[in-house]
Amino acid sequence: DFLRPLISTEPPPNINHLVDVERSVLRAVMADKIFIVDQNGEGHILQVGDPVYLGYLTKIDPAKNQADFTLNKGGIIDHVDLKVRFGQ
């Protein structure tokens, strides 16, 4: 649709019930996988390239206990980094 704006103010619904990275907690990082608890309290194991709500898992950095995600927020590309928070 050429009349649709390039930048949308409202994200699409999460109809596939994917992990919403901004509402989830990273629990563990391995060399090629992460364990994340999603917005509903359910655990998921993800690998680089796996889809999440509005994007995908871009990079896993075990040395930093970190996972990087790329999200498309209505035409605006955003990068979100989650770190394992120890002691919580």
C-alpha cells in the first residue's frame, strides 16, 4: 500500500506469541544459544537468527553474558542488548 506511512506509530499485534525482548529477562548465555524468560514467564532457547517480536536475535556474546537483538519498530530499526543479571 503506497499510502501507508513509512514509519508507523503503532506496532503490529504479536499474533505469533513471539518473545517480546523488551519485556523479557535473559537468564543464561552459551556459545551458540541463549535462555530467555518471556513476558509470560515461559522459558525459550534461542539461536542467532531466531525470530522475536518485531525482529530477531542478532548476536550472542558469551564473554559479556549478553545477547543482541535487531527490532523493526514501525520502520525505525532499533538494537536492543540484554545482559544476564546475576543475583536476581
